[in-house]
Amino acid sequence: MTVVSNRRSFLKATLGGAAVASLSEWTPLPAFAREKVTNLTAGRLNDRISVISGAGANVVAMSGPDGALLVDGGLEARSGELVKLALAQTAAKRVHTLINTHWHPEQTGSNERLGKAGARIISHENTKLWLGYQNPLPWAGTQYGPLPANALPNSTTFGSGSLDFGGQKVNYGYLLQAHTDGDLYVLFPDSNVLAAGGAVSSEGWPIIDYNTGGWIGGLVAGLDKLIKLSDENTRIVPANGPVVTRADLEAQRKVYFTLYDRLVKSLTQGLGPEEAAAAEPAKGFNAQWGDARPFVLMAFKSLWGHYAPDA
């Protein structure tokens, strides 16, 4: 997942072992800062689950008797040090399972390394399809893919799935057309930990990848699903930024739904993306979330396929 923000330290979210930072405790900074090199940091959520940040996206690492399970794999350039740290955190000799929450390079940068080593790689079927092609990264002006065959997911789902990992359940499921059209969440019910994937960021405005099926209505629906999966004690790991709570998801949902409503009205009035952004539909939210313009432009364009398919 890419966010409109600089990379932030994850330490305050995990200081003391499993502390949770509230969205009200920090202010996101607007920027497309994707290549800044940051130190990898790790914090434990419990004795089996850690969160590693600094490799482009948050990575959840879980220990098991046959090796480690990772949710997302960071950027390829950070893959070696990320895997090394994940193995140290889990006291494992290898990564047994990797789950890609979507196809973006921040989530799939360890696919080739771990695929060559024989890891099971799980994703939504659409994620595997996107990884088989060269696709644009509209926020970066570059392209990504195709990945080699041994880096492609070798276990896919169209909906949901579950596995037993060292005596604990790991459930994963589809968030229909949220951040992309292949988003998965990963729930660890025995630990009450939810890896939300690209539908959630606590580090600024997320990117809606409308080129590969994401749209703002789906983002709202995705948050609704994540809220139903969680309770007030669930520790929710976003794609980027500090761990959040269900209350934080509910606050995000209100923001996104308000923008969704305002942008639909702009579209039906015949406005284009620049005109809609000039109307400042995120006014009142900027102080909390930073510059919303890039998000607004992509969110508006994401409406075309649902409200104006001929646009």
C-alpha cells in the first residue's frame, strides 16, 4: 500500500510491548515519499506475533513450529534484512507462509526470495493475476511487474480461507474492490489481532488504486467489514503507520463516507477531477490528515467505473 505521507517510526505504537497509538496522537505529513531509507523496527503484540515497520509497509510476523508466517513482505530492496529480522523475532529458521494482502511492491517485495525458498504464498486470485503483468503505479509514475513464476502466489482464494498455524487459527478474507480488487485482511482470532492490509492507513491519506479495481465506495464497505470483525480490544495493523483500534476505524469510515458522498454529488453535477478537488471536499479534515488533494483526485476517478462507465 502507498500512502500520501512520509514514513513514520512504529516504535511509539509498540513501546512497552503492545501499546496502541491513537490516531489523535500524531499528525500525518503529506508527501509521496516512497524511497526514503528508514531503519527497520520491530515490536511485539504478544509472545508469538510481532509487527515490523520500515521496509515500505508494516509486516506482521507470527511464530510456528514449522517456521514463520508473514503478512506482507515489504519492498524487494529491503527483503533480505526484513526476513532476517522476522526470523529473529519469531525464532524460526525459515518463512513457512507468506500472505500478500494485495499486489503492490510494498507488499510483495519478498515474494521471489521466499518463493525460491519454497514458502507457501497466499493471495487473492486477482492479486496473482496483477502480479503476472506490468502495471502502472500512478502515484509514482513507474510500473511494477511482472514477477517471475516462482514469485507468484501458489495458493489463492476468491473469497476467504483459514489455516491452523501452530495451534492458532489464521483467517483471511476478501475486501471487495477497496484499495485494489484483490485486497485481503488477515485475522488472528486467538490473539485478537487484525492485519487490515491496504484498506487502512494510520500514516496519512491512502492511495485508491482505481487502475486495478479500487474505489472509494469499496473502501467504505471494506472498513465496515473490518469494523464488524473487530472489537474494542482488537489491535488492528494498518498497511502503514501505528497500530489502531476499532474506534479509529470508525473515525476513518466517517471521513471516507463523507468524501464519497461529496464526490458523488460533484460527479453528478458534471464536474471533472480538478474541479471536484478545487471545491475542497475534504475541507475540515485537512488538519488531521494533511493534504487531501492527491487522495481526492484518485477517489473521484475511482467513481467513473461505477457512476460514469463511459467517462
